[in-house]
Amino acid sequence: MKKSIFLLAILSVFMIGTVTAQKPFSGTIVMKTEIVGLENPEEIAQNAPDITYTILGNLSKAVVLQEGASITEIVNGDKKVVYVVIEVTGMGKFYIEATTEEIEKKLKFTEYNYEYSDETMEIAGYKAQKVIVKTIDLETDEEGTMVLYVSKEINSGDLLNFSDYPGLEGFPLRTEVELGAEYPGAKTIIEAKEIKPSKKIKSYEFLLPSDAKNIKEDPDLMKMFGMNPDE
């Protein structure tokens, strides 16, 4: 009898763990950009391209298509490395690698503070929590504020955010940024309009393309893309 009760207890713990464990999100997210609060919308381009994310756990790939070119940002949250791949029609593919050391060097000049609110919003069928992000430039003391709505149903940790919002938990499904004093009351909103879970996403989709050239190895390429070869 005692053996049966002991076995039942073990099975109960196993079942609870199985039910509550959250599988990593796998799928695609399409982000739309709009600018609100302008009296003359023509002042700023309204036709911002969509951003299409492919996500698998702590791996993400964001693609922006533009006329004659595409820009892809690949983030590996586990290895903490970021690649930006630029493909130009008729010229080929080029990439910039941002290593953990380079990212940490950049981030050390900015202080990030997150205020997690009880306010939530449903975005494309997913629950998202409001987070007020306050930044301080440690060199100039300049302060900045933006509003994010993050979903832990997409990613519950902070690894995908290590290069943009270090320490932020949850995946941003909506970003609100004020345009500043030049456009009072106006702001840019980037929000997920379509989320499609998929079990077909594979880890190799987040690898750096083998035919891409490293921009930093060619001074002429760096100049062409507006980079300083001496930095």
C-alpha cells in the first residue's frame, strides 16, 4: 500500500511538471510600423517596411525588405552574438558581426531601468505586459523613455534581448517611442500584427550565410557602408 502511494506521488509530480513546462516558441511574427500624432503625416515617410521575425527559443532572425536590398539581423541569445547581413541586388551579401565583448562595451555607457506594470494588452492573440523603459546615457546624463509590451508566451527569459534591452524579460510585441521636441505628441509604434506558431522552424535557419563577406575585412566595403575602417 505504501509503495503504491509513493509511486502515485512520483507520477503526480511528473505529470505536473509535464503540464506546466512551457515549450520554447517556434514560429514567425510580422511587425507593422506606424507614426501617430502628426498634423502633417507627409513630414515623415509613412510607408515603413514590415519586419518579419523568425523565432526558435533563444534564436531570432529579423528581416526587412527594401527596394534593391534586404537587411537581416540574426540574434543568438545562447551564444550572445549578433550578425547583421546586408544583401544588395547585383552585389551580393555582406555581414557585420557584433561579438559579446563589443556589445558589452557599447552597453556599458547606458543604464537601463525597467518598470513592469500590471497593465496588459492582447496583441495578435498573445498576452503582453506593459514595461516602461528608462535609459540614462552615462556620458552625457541624457535620459530617454519608451514603452514596451512584452510577452513571456513568446520568450520568458532575457537572452533574446541581451543586445538591445539587457535584462529585459519577455519578447517585445509592441514598441512606442516619442519622436521628440521637433514633433510634440507624435510617436512611432511598432506592433506585431500576425503571429504564426510553426514546428517547421529549424536551427540552421539562423546560421550566417556561407556566401556572405565580412565587411570589416574590406576597408573599401566599410567606406561604402558608411563605416570608419580605423575604428
